[in-house]
Amino acid sequence: MDLAFLQPLYADDAPVVSVHINTSRGTHDADKQIELRWRAARRSLSEQGAAEADLAVLDDVVGGAPDLPGPQGEALFVSGGRLLGAFTLVEPPAADSAQVLPVPDPLGVAIDRDHQLPHVVVAVDREGADVEAYPAAAHEPASRRTFNGSTLHISRVRAGAEAMGSYHRRTVNLWTENTEQAADDVRAAVAGVEAAVVLVAGDPKAVGLLREHLAARQSDAEVVYIEGGRTDDSAREALRASVDAAMHEVMASRHRAVLGRLEAELAGGRALQGIPAVKEALAEGRVETLLLAADRGADPVLFASRRDPRALGTDPAALGEDSTAFSASAAPLLLRSAVLGGASFTEILPPTRCTDGVAALLRY
């Protein structure tokens, strides 16, 4: 996963307030529960020395997405009285956290985004298609296209052989024209969000025709066929459930592929594991993909530099006579080096284990 979206969090050299909070709205008193969680987080931040200007910014923005039902979380980053970033999380954090650190701690955001992919959902039938394009981690589509072609003679009829053959030909022509238009809508939607996956459901014949049109113009997006449709509420509910299941499997498959590559390249000496080796590779700009496990409870403290964001050491002397040196837990500093060094990110999922819960695929 590309980490470039996190770069604005590193715009300043001042300490950063990082908040991860459960903003789920599955109960009648959700607003009150969120308020209580924020009060507890605010007290903790104040005790850590957070500036009142930063807390005031958070007071104005905390609360998640009120119109989004069900589980969710929120990650907020503030420094110097300015909001650096606000992210709605698909999954609530395992525990609320509120920290004042020399650098932001967006690991929760990176892991949440790592579980998402930009995708397009297509429900197609004889008359047209509904095409929705979702950026990564978006709860609502960035675009929605609904196409309904001509329905004249769309149904097969009982008539004489000659008439029936004519109607059938016109029906096939209309289905072809409608699915060709739907394919154009799909291609535009894919381009709009740079979709990695296209999920297609609906009438089997229309799906088959759409598949032919999509295959005629190759795309990098993976096409997955699922259950559901656009005919009624029941079909749309089935579509939503199928989308969730299919996206989970696509993400699991992609993680398995990266972790399988890691295993092979560790054996071949083209990957590294453990904090000492990975921090050196980050400092040298050799890391293509940083891999971290979510559990960071045993992380050591590392030292970093404001002058060179990729340089990391286990003690201040490793950075030389650097007056900008500071310390923090390993994970935020490793992630900072990866973001500013142009590396990508993947979570280390069980049962894969790496030394210190850290690994790296190398560019060279």
C-alpha cells in the first residue's frame, strides 16, 4: 500500500497530538459514549502537556462520521493549533489512544487503509447498470453512474417463428448495446478512483456480455463476479453482503501474496527482518515495502533526526553531533522513515512471524 497519503502529517517539526478513538454508532447512546471517550482522551492529553490550542482544534472535529451507522473509528492528528489529518477508520481501534509525541503515530491508520482497496461495484441487467466507484477506505462512493437503456422489445415474446426470431435479434442487440454502455461507465469509474478491483453482479446473460466488453479493453483492475443485483431491495442487500465477502477475500489473497514473497526473499537474502537491519536499510533508502505487525507492545526506543528523517539509531551517538535528535518508540519512527523515503506498507498478519514484528522487502 502506498503511504504517500500520510505525508501531510510530517509537515511540521513540532510535537504532534495523535488520537485514535472508537466512534461506532451501533447503539442509541452512541453520541454520549463518544463524548465520554473524548473526555477521557482529552484529560490524558492535557496531563501529557498537550497545548490548549491543539485540544481546542480536536474539540471542534472529534466525533467520527455521524451519518455512518455501525462500527467505525477515527484518527486525528494536530500540531501547532492546526489539524494535520483526520481519517475515518473502517474498524474501530482495539483500544482508544491519545498521545503527544515528537512525531505522529499513524500506524493504526496505515493498518486500516492496508485492509482496503479502491474498487468499483457493478450491478447489471438487461436494461443497464448501476456503477459505483469507491476510493480506498471510503464508506460512500465517489461517483455513481446509473444507466438504463431502451427497454423496447427487451422481453422475449410468444409469436410466430419469423416474428419471434426478429424480436430475439432485437433483444440481443439491445442487451449488447446496453452492456457496451455499462462497460464504458465501468472503465470511467475504474479510472476515477484508480480501482484495483471490479465487482460484478446481476443477470447472468448481461454479466456475460459485460465480461466480453470489459475483456476487449484490458485493465489492470481485477474483475470478480459475485452474487446480487439491482432489481429490488433483496438483490441489493445480497449485493452488499457479497461485496464485503469478496473484498475480504481479495485483501486476504493480496496479503498472502506479499507475505509469501517476503518468505521467499528472506530465504534468498533479498529481504530483511528485525529492527536493527530494517532501520539501516531505511536510512539507506533501500526499502521498497515496510512490514509491521500490529502489536507493538514490546517496541524499544529509537533515536531520530529532524535533519534526516530516514536516519535512525539505538542511541543518540549514532546520529553524531545532531542537535535535532529526539527519541520515540520504534514503530512511529520506522513508519516516518518509510513514508518520507517513498516506501510502501503491508501489515504482518498471523501466522507469519518476524523478528521484532518488523521486516522489509528491498529495492536492491
